[in-house]
Amino acid sequence: MPTVRGEEAALVQLLSVGDRAAFEQVYNRHNTTLVRVATGIVKNCATAEEVVQETWIAVLKYISGFEGRSSLASWIFTILINKARSRAKREGRIVSFDGAGEDDNLAAAFDGRGRWKNMPELWETLTPERILAGRSVMEHVNAAIDALPPGQRSVIILRAQQGLDAEEVCAILGISEGNMRVLLHRARLGVRAALDGLM
């Protein structure tokens, strides 16, 4: 059975020769998340979709230069972040992922190892009555994530939902590992607060 790296190398090779099925596989795996991350940065869904389209064009144009020093996903998200930051800067906005000035009370919600002190009740005892207006809990979670500040939103999507390594997330966003952990904690706290508000 091929390793993940071996499978990824084969996928990159197929992309570099223009294999449509390989592109569709990568596109279907990442496009929705790319739009979510870009929207958090550029603050406009239509602009985010343009940035994502530019990202895919760059991926196809430069895939033959991909050296495998990071995962393919990490490389794609790095392109996206750079394009989204450039677009935001062109529109006169500054996007920072350092989390400065964001309100949080981490000591109250998490222990020293980054785990919940008290698990949100909604996650422990899900009942049909707790699903509001026919929406699933994941829709509520995604809505809560989409409402987070750009840094928190990007970190939780890349780290928790995309499953990228901490080092990859730090490299993509240009932040330290400590800062990434703080942003992830703040994001979790924000999601918990939003879910607690549903009860």
C-alpha cells in the first residue's frame, strides 16, 4: 500500500501533466475550505471566490515547481493566503493573524494542556430538540467558525478541520507556534460560546 507521501507525489505528477481527474480530486477536497478561509480575510464572498480562482490558476501554473517540502494542501493554502492578503492590502485593509487585541478568557475554558475544562453541554448530550430550525450541529459549528476573526478562523479551519500539522499552519500564516496555539484556543472558545448560546 502506497504511503500518503507516495500517493501525494503521484497526485502531483498527474497534476503536472494536466490530468483532469487529479485536478478534480484536489479541487473537490479543498475548494470549499479555500473559499471559507479567503472570505475571512477579504470579507466578501464574491472577492473570496475570485481569490480562490486565482489560487487554482496559480496551482496549475506552478505545480511543476512544487518540491514537496510541505504537503500539497499546505502549498495550496500558502498560495491562497498570499493572494488574499494581497487583495485585502490592495483594497486598503490590513490583515493580521497575530490575534492582538482579541478578547479572550482562556484560563476559564481550557486547562494548561489546551483541553476543555468543562466540555460544552451541547456536545455531550445532543438531542433532537437541540437542533434548531432543521440545521445540524455541524452547520452551527461552521457558522460559529465563519464568524471568528481572520486569524482564529484560519487557524481552526487549517488545523482542526483540514488536519494540517501545526508547523504547516504556522508557515502558511507566518506566525509562531505559540501564537498559533493561542489563536486556536481563542477560536475554540468562540465556537463554544456560540454553541452555548444555542441552549
